[in-house]
Amino acid sequence: MRSGGTTLAAALLGMGLCGLVLSGCAGPANTPNDPGPAEIVGKWTSCAEVAPQAGVVLPVPPGSDGPAAPTPAGTEPTIGRIDPAFVPVAAVLCGREVRPRAGGGREQVATERRADEIAALLAALRLPDQGRGRGEIACTLDLLIPPWLALLDDRGRWLRPYLPTDVCGKPRPEVRAALDGLRLTTVDTRTVGLVESSAAETAGCEQRWSDMVWVETHLGHPGRVVPGASPKAGPLRLCVYEVPPSERGGGKPAGDFVYGGPLPPQRQAKALQALATTRPAADCATPASRFAVLRSLDGGGPEWYVELDACRRFLVVASPGGTQLGQGDAALAALLGPI
């Protein structure tokens, strides 16, 4: 995220991404974990055909060339130990990465990479599991996503090997080191979606953001704006999002960037004055098609979410202090129009 802090909206959109946390965790009893032999599949084609969703973590906005439909259950080859009769000569890694776009912004790219010098990797893959320990084990809670890996033989057949695990259930250090040491050649790349448009990058806004007014009013318990409260803040950034019709009224709707940038001082002063209202939010259940987010340019302080149509409510997210809900109007929405 662009700010230094973690927000509710960022947490909702960042599913699948975790921070590194050191924690003592109780390891389960040491039990055998024999995955059996890996299924050997016919001639290799490509990551685009065999593993179209490999590496999918980041959401792709609707309307872009997003990831292919999920692979039907039962069509993925069985992952397991390498059959001694199968002699791998190459490894293929299918994945995703984010890179700058021509003209600005960022895009998500699917990649296919190949390595032909794989002796160290094969040695690591033939190691046994270290087994889950007993008692307290210091394990990190970082999310480690194993790569989508295939091994090919000289006939073009392939299989997906099992990755031996350590005492915390993650790929053994030898496996990770061998994967990191592969000399990879890029076979193919293809753009699969927009992560950040040039307009959002210029405005300093994220491409996608959660509609926290809707989320909090339906899943949370926001309080009322404190009577007499007068929001104060340094320079603010305005980011406006439009919620696709298919997401309006859903459990966790998110919008796509429309416009934004630093809010002019005079408009900011009037907007903050309007946000200091003590009017209770109307009892309304109509989802907004557009909402605005106001955040400090330096990433600190509270955030304001404003419905620009429909119910025209607003939400103040502050820490400490939780969330507070108030009622806006058309005049407030007008102050948050295009810059």
C-alpha cells in the first residue's frame, strides 16, 4: 500500500498476503507424510494451458483480461515423490509477477520459466520430510506460497514433484535454496490484468479499494460521530472509486479507481467542516455506485469514506477510536468531485 499504515480496506483487498510475524507455535505430533508417487502426464504444452492460474495472489479488476477459470476438480495431476523410472532433465516454473506498464502504472504478468541444470534441485526434492516436532517450535507465520513446479523428462513427459517440508510444514531450506539457485530462462510472458493504471499512479491512489461504508454498516458496528467533533488533518488525498454493478450490495464490495489526487486546500477545509456534522446516518440500504476515500498525504491520521450517491453516508476510521458513522449530503459529494 502507499501509506505506512495498514487499513481495513487494505486488509480486505490483500487476502492471500501476510506480514512476517515471529511466533511460538505448537507443532503437531510427528506423523508419516508419504504423498505417494507423482502422476506422470503426457507431453508438456505450456503454463498458459496447463496452469493458467499458477501464482494467482493479487486481485485483477473486472473488465481486464483476468485469470482463466479455475481448473475443474480432478484434472490437476497428483503431486508426489519422483518415480525412479522417471528421469527429469528440466524444470518449469509457472507464476505471476507485477511489472511497470508502458506509459505508467503496473500490470500483472503470467510467466513461464525453464531451467535445464537441475541436479541440486533433484537432490533437494529427494530429501525426506523433517517431520513436525513435538512441543513448542519457533515458527514464523509468514505466508510462503510454493511455486508451481513441473519436472520434464527427455520425452517431454512431466510431473509435479512433492516439496519436502521442514518442522514447520514449509518447504525445506535446501529446496528453497535450490529453487533460488536455478538458472532460469523466460519462455513466455503474457499480461493477465491491470494492477494499477497510469491515472491511479499519478493520483497516488490504489487501483482498487473496498467500500468501507457498506462493509461497516452491514458487517461491523460503527458508532456515531462524536457531537462537537471537528476533524483536523494535514493535506489530504482524494481517491474516488466506482463499484461495478455486480458487486454493489455484496458482502465486501470494492470499487475501481475513477479519479483523484491531492485535495485543494479550500475544498479540503469545506469538506472537513461538512464531515464534522453531528447528524445521525439515515436508515438506508441502497448501495452506492461511487464512493470517495480521503487519506493523509503522509499516510497518518484518520481516513474518511464518503458515499457520493445513494445514501450519502460517511464513515470515519480512526485508531484508536474505531469507526464512526455520519450523514453527508449532496453538497459534501460536490466538494469531492473531479480535481
